[in-house]
Amino acid sequence: MNSNLKELLETVVSKDFCIGCGVCASLENSPLKMQLDKKGKYKPVLLSSKEDTSHDYLAVCPFSENSNNETELGRKFYGNLEDINHNEYTGFYLKNYAGYVREGSFREKGSSGGMGNWIATQLLERGLVDGIIHVKSSETKNNSLFEYQISYNKDELFKGAKSKYYPIELSQVINLIRENNGRYALIGIPCFIKSIRLLAKQDPIINERIKYFIGLVCGHLKSANFAKSIGWQLGINPTHLESIDFRKKLENKSANNYGVEVKGIKGNKIEILTSPTKDLYTTNWGQGMFKYNSCEFCDDVLAETADITVGDAWLPEYADDSRGTNIITVRNTDILNILQDSSDKIFLEEISINKVYSSQAGGFRHRREGLAYRLYLKDSNNEWRPQKRVVASDKINAKRKKIYEKRSELSQASFTAYEIAEKEGEFQTFIDYMNPMVKMYTKLATPTLLERATTKIKTKLVDKFENI
């Protein structure tokens, strides 16, 4: 077996740091194939012992020790731009905005302000690409609700609108790209875009054909059991879930008070059921149920290797608009020109780095302060872990340490609890198993009056500084 393939399997995969992107399985003549495991996560499986010495499997893996990090990749693609800036949280950037799409139904059909699909449409309509690689409802019978596909027009693009908190992999669509000449743009979460950037260094066809990258702000990736748990709570057995909309906009509600809609067999008929997300047991993002372990060791929130990144503008000034508003970080001059040339079609408001940070403050803290502590714990136990830009450290207070420890515990326990609940056929079993940990975490994570007051003061100082 190829020595670096062997190392990949013995470190990243066997120690649960694989994000399931599928790039290792996409290498030509790769003996690997992506399969969903019993936890609902994609993992590469060795199907053949054939020798493949032509590829460096570690170099394309976003969580190996032998691949370039986001800053190194960003410097290569954006470092020579005339007006480029760099920040430890955004990576390289030309401009940062808050905004939404005015024209058409992009905003209505999107998770937030509709900017992701709008940019993709602009790339198509302006002849900059021939197709968009993005996630849509699965067309194959592979026991998965979603998969990467290629869209060639706006109508096809709309079928893939909105965020999918669900496992996907890239190996099949990469093979399609190799077989079909053309220019493409890829929409993806940070680690997936990074992995394709790494692949392009080895694969001249991929390097030539994927022209643009549209990144999505990422909290973490969920296993398939997350979607099943939502349907189960609404009365649909996990085996009978047919589709799910994770970001159903609720009229007259704040932007972050969205709903979820599922379709499946309930009783003897197909039903469509909707619920506010906050009313469901498994959807608290801070608790991280059904989270990939690799997400605990990622330091890229804003897809730093993407030409443009879009996400939710979780800021007070935009929160009341249920239609949603995006934060937008631009790194590519072609895309910046498109944005600046479209004032009649979109709304844009330039925002500061502080505002970008504030919009994703919880994610940044978990991926910087929290990651440093998780790395420290791994090192203290002499356990393998990926090399990160964040330096291992335990220099945080005791309460924050316990919060990060309990989050990891909750995430891992959710898989065990779900497996037990499936065997017993009762979702209440899942709740009973998780409740003691959830209550302990909630008590620990709830800010004290002093902590709330301190946060308010810090927020006012930041706003005052920005207005000077």
C-alpha cells in the first residue's frame, strides 16, 4: 500500500479526524470509496490493496499533517492582489459587506439574503463558467438525502438553494468534472473548498476547470442522524424520512428564529410537517449534537480559500428582518466587480472586521480559544491530532475549559444515544440518555449577570470605536 495512504488511514481516518470530503477517493486509481457509516458520516473505505504510488494522499487531505494550511493557500491565490488585506479571522480579503439580493426570488428561496445563489447565477449568465457544482437533493438511491451535482442554469440552481446540514462528499462529482470539459464554480463549506484547492495542485484537469470558489460560513458539519432526529421528533420514523428543509423562513420572526420542514411517511400517508427549529431537542448549535469530530479541530470559519464567502449576518441591526441578510467577504476581483456593478439588483453595506467577527463571534471563539484547549488536551495525552494554525494552550479560565469539554462530550454522546434509541424504537430514549448532560451543560454555559454586563460593555465600546 502507498505509504502516505497508509498514514492517512492510520491517523486522520482511524482517529476520527476525517470530514468525509471524498477527495482522497477521487484521486485516479484510488483504492478508496466513500461510504456512510452507522453514525451517518461519510468515510473512505479501502476496497482494494492495489498499489497506487502516483498520488500523495496526505497532501490533499484538509486534516492531515502534510497539507498546506489556509493561510498558505490564501497567500498563493490572493496575496499579490493590489488592495488585499489580511486578518486572522477572515483570512485575506478585499471588502467585507452585509447585504441581500433585491431582484427575483433569490432572497426568498435562500437561507439568508440569497447572495450565494445570486453570485453563482451571475457567473453563469456573464459567461464566466459553464456550470455550478453544488449540493442538491439526491437523485440516486444511495441512502443519502443530498449529494453534489452540477447545475447549468438558474432554474437548476434554485433546486439547490438553502443550507444543508447534512453529510456530502465530492468524489463522484469530481469524476464528472474530469469527464466533462468546461469551466465550473464550486459552492462548499471551508474544508471542502480547501480540499479541492489541495487537489488542484496535483490534478491539472481540476486546476484548469474549477475557476471560482463560493464559500459558506460554517459552524460545523452534521451527520445524517441529525436530519433523521428532526424527522423522528415530528413523528416520521428515521427510515421513512424523504426530504428536509433545514432553513424554513418563518414570517414575522427574527432572522435567527427560523423553522424546519420535513416530508415523509407518518402513519400510512406522506405528510409535510413544520416546526420552529428552537422547539426541537437536537437543534441547539452550541450543544453540537451529531457533529463531526473533525469540526472540533478546524480553525477556518470564513472559508478563507474561497473567492467569496457568504453567511448569516447575525448582527442586531439585521436580526429583525425575517427575510435574512448575508455577511459577505470578497477575495476575488472578478466577483468584487460583479457586486459593485449591481447596485440596482442587490443591497450592500460595507462593514468592518469587528462586525464580521461579531456576526460569528461564537464560532470564532470555539475555533480559536476552544481549539487551543482541545489541542492542549490531545498533546497532554500524547494523542495524534492535525497540525493547526492555532497554538495549543490551556490559558483560559476553568469555566471555559469545562464548557469546551462538555460540548465535546455532548457531541460524542449523541451518536451513542441515537444508536440506543434506534434499537428501542423510541426517540424518548435519546432524550432520557442525553438530558443529564444537556442540563449540566446548560447550567454551565448560561452567563452570569456579571458576564452579561461585561459583554454589554464590550459591545458598546466596539460600537463606539467604530463610529469614531
